[in-house]
Amino acid sequence: MKHTLPILLAMATASAAFADTLTHSVGFSHGFDGEVVTFQKFDTLGGARKLTGMSLSYEQSISIGFHLESNGYTAVASGDWFLDIAYNSLHQFGLIDNDPNPPFIGPGAAYEGGITGDLGISDGYNGGGPDTHFGSVETGVFTFDAWWDRTDAFGRDMLETFTGTGSLDTYFSGYSEMFGGWINDPNWVVDPNNPPDGPFNPWEDPYYGFFVTLDSLIQSGTITVTYEYVVPAPATALLGLFGVLATSRRRRS
């Protein structure tokens, strides 16, 4: 029995010594079309180590430029109308061409509500003038963190997706949403026989209403991936060796 405690301590030390992490970072910067972001996969080295958990940390900012235009024949004041703008990012871990159903998450969003301002009488042209309100939605720098292990189906799917040799091409993009309307409706009368000039894209009404254009989007930053892994083979071999030594010593006593 005097050999039991040293053997157990050696076994615990052997198991703990083979847990470790790997970390690397990739940069990104895209507009409305999104981009392909490439990660280095976790290489098992032929089964010598196993991925047990992973995390992704997004340090990022989102900026949206927009302009809103009135097509009305009277001026409206700030507070007569409102506009809400949102952008929701989506990161798809794989390309549809390679995987018809890759896992994905939404790592952050930008939102501003209650946008309003003074709008003059429509000048009949799109893109500027007294009838136009320019603005932006800015998040500043923020961080989104996510972590997975093998305790649920999505976590196992993520770990399997990031395991292998070589690189993993992912698709990072998003989608925008807008909502708005009148607080004090000017009740403009539509004359279908005399529509206003200009290449307008109607938001509410084909003749008199609001027309919103999202001019730009920049989502940029750095993604840091951390792989958590164990190396079971050396620990197993040591455990077997300690077992043999323990048996040998018991027989000699």
C-alpha cells in the first residue's frame, strides 16, 4: 500500500500535462456583399490529439451610412416622421458549395431607432437637396464572444467543422432591416396623372412618401479563435506503465 499515493499522483500529473490551447487571429472588413474569412483548422496530428472545446471572439465595429428623402410638396419638421435602421451580421462556418447546411451564428448587430429631421419641399431629384436627410449608424468598437464544447449537438457540429487539415473558408455577411412612418401625417394628395420626377425607389408610397437608401456599410475587426484540446495517447501509455509497476511491486512484497 505504501506505493499507492505516489502512483496516483503520477497518474494525475500525466493526465493534466497534456491539455493545452492553440490561438490564432484573422482580420475582416466587408460591406453589404460580405466576404470569405479563412481560418486554420485544428489538426489532430493523425489522432494524437483531440479538440474538446473552442471559442470565437469578435472585436469589431459596424458603420452604416444612409440618406432619406421626401417626395412631398410641403416641408415636414423633425419629429413628424421616424425611421429605425438595423443591421444583423451572420457568420456561416463553411460555404454552401461544400456543405449544404453549414452551422452559423449572429455575432453582433447595429441599430438606431427614432431617426428624424427637417425635410424641405421635394426638389424632384434624388440624392440631395433640402428634401434630404443624411445620417449614419455607428456602433463603436464592441466584442462578441462565443464558446462551444461537445455537450450539445451544435457544439459538436462546430468542433467537427473546425477539425481537419488545411484551412476552413467561411462566409461573413448580414442583412439590413428598416421600419418607419409618420408621427404627424401631412396627408399629401397623390396625383397619379402628374407624378414627381426622379429615379425614386418608394419606401411607403409610389408618389409621395419617404425614400431610404443605404449608401454604405463597413463591418470590420478581428476574430480570434482558441482551440482547447487534449493529447490522450501519452497519458494512456503512462497509466499503463504505472499499472505494470504497481502490479510488480505488489508481487514482490
